[in-house]
Amino acid sequence: MSARPRRVYNPWDVALRRDPYPSYRRLLETDPIAFDARAGLWFASGHDACSAALRDDRLSAGLGQGLRRRDAALPLSMLSVDGAEHAKIRGCLQHLFTRQSLRRLQPRVQAILDWLLDGLAAHDQFDVVADLARPLSAMVLADLVGVPGRDFGRFHVWAQAASANLDPLMPVDLCGPAVAAADELAAYLGDLIEQRRASPGPGLVGALVRSPQVAKTLRDEDLVALVGLVVIGGYEPLADLIGNGVLCLLSNRDQWERLAAEPNLVPSCVEELLRYDPPIQLVARVATADLTVGDVAVRAGEGIVCLLGAGNRDPARFPKPDRFVPDRRPNPHLSFGGGPHFCLGAPLARLVVNAAVATLGIRLPGLGLVQREPEWRSSLVPRGLRTLPVHSPGESRR
């Protein structure tokens, strides 16, 4: 059994927030599962260890939510329960998030992208994060949920502010605004649910209130939490995936030019973007029984943090893991988690990011970075850029 070193991983390190991958590399080289005495947690960095932990029903995702280092938390939802209760709640939503059921959104996603880029076409420079990724994410989610156009402005404000709740190490000074935004969003969603009961309408809320299964399974507060999770859990990670992906592509200029010339590469390229620099870098679990993960004994009550970003760079699973390879196959990345809590929004994220990458490659193949050093937010979850200014020589073809 591996020894328990005093200090193996420091999520409070500012340098780690800017670039976690050197720390991951050291962990992978020394011990793919290591105990950190200061944090009182196991950290799994190896791909096999993370994958096994995510699929072990003796490791609770619900209890893992309690490892957050602050009072603020997401509303109780399917993230906070396991087993049969989790399956019951997830079952109310899962059929609405299949690739087939989301296909109806594809024309709308493309229309939003084209509208945003039409507005940016006259500018020599724009911010990928503020001008494209975040409004795209908010508009897609508003359309998915069924938010009326007149409410979009405040919906966007709430979604952005409440997304700070995803950071388990959120600074204390941000807790109040993030919780307040989540409360306001929840109140709005409660009103929207009542409106849809009285007058059927489009979108996720309309579909849920019309569902006999939902009526038998969920209370109103459960329904609010479920839709709130879709919004809060979807907004920032989706925007960050686009921002991180554009940074990666423009930093690998040869691959960006290749992608612009070979649009059939887009689906595999998006999978590689997910592996290379995912928004969700880690997830937490708590052992409900003594068990062995890899070659270490984890005791009941102990927490284990699966470093998904590290597992995605494990050389035992990915040849040349620190290299961006747009046609990498196979690509068993962990960016959507695994097991029963595998990210329900994965098909939506793939749909939107595939459309964004393809459209940018077609319309703005000459896109370039304005500054060499990107500005990252202080949060590690989701990991994303504060800003990404780019220069655009204009559209070459449409």
C-alpha cells in the first residue's frame, strides 16, 4: 500500500489555477493515487484510478458535494443523491438530452452563431469569451429551457453570477452574490413552471410540466432544482469549453489551419479539445465503505478527488498526452465524468461546440490571438478564461 505523504497537491496555489498540468504531471509520475494531509483527501490523477472511482457505487457523489470549502452550495438536485434516488430524478430528464432529441436545437444554435458573428464581422478585434462564448451559451440554454425573449437579459445575468457556485473553493467575497443570483434564478424558474402549467409552452420546462412521470416523481422544489442545475451547471462550462478550445486551436496554428481546410475533422477535434483542457477539472466522492482504489486502501468516510484533467493527460492511456492531436483515436477522455453521474449535458455540449468550431473555421479562418499570455479566472472549477481577445481580418467565405 502506498505511503501517505504530507503534501501532494495544493488546489489553493495561484500558479495551479493558471496552469494545473505541470502539477498533474508530477502526480502521475510519482503516485497516481496520493493522500494529502493538509486537505485530508485522496487525490486520484491516473486515468484508471479516476475511471474506477467514478464507477464505484461505494463512492458517493452526493456526499462529495459536502467537501466544498464554503457554506454556499448548489440547490439540492440529482448531484446531491446517489443510487435509486439519483436514477429516479435523472430518468425524468434523460430522454430530453439524447443526441436525437437535441437535434431540433441544431438550426437554432447555428442561427445564434451566425447572428453573433454577423454582429462581430465589422470589428477588427473582439473578445471570444464576452462577445461569443458567453452570449451563445446563455442563448442556447434560454432556448432549451423555454425562457421568453423578454426575460433573456436577467436570465443571462443570473446564469453568469450563479455559475460561481460550481467552484468548490470560491472566495468568500463571491459567495453572497453567487448565492443571491441562484436564489433569484430559482424564484424565476418557479414562476416559469407555474406559467407553463397554466399555458403550455416550448422548451424543457414545458416538456417537464406536461410529463406524467415528472408529476408522479418530483415535487415543485425538485423541479426547480433540476432545471436550475441545467442552467447553472451548463452555462459556464459550455462557455469555457468554447473559450478554452479557441485558445488551444489558435495556439496550435498549424492545426487550426488544417481544421479550416478539413471540416470533417471537427468532431474528433472537439473530443480532443475536451481532453486537452476541460472546464471541469475535478469531481469529489466520499467512501461509504472501506475499499481499494488502485493500490491504496480508502477508508469509509474519506474523500477522494478525481483529477479529471490529470487523467486526461495520463501517458499510460494517451500517447504524447501534452500534445494537441485533433484526430486522436481512441480518445477515452474523462471530461464528462463517468458512471451513473456521467454528465447529462454531454450531447448538448458536443452539439454547440461542434457548431462553434466549424462555423469559426469557415467564416474566420484568419482569426488570430491578440496577446500571447491568456488571462484565466481564479477558479479551478470550471477552468476558463477571463478574456480572450482575438483579431479578425474579416470573413473569407460563407
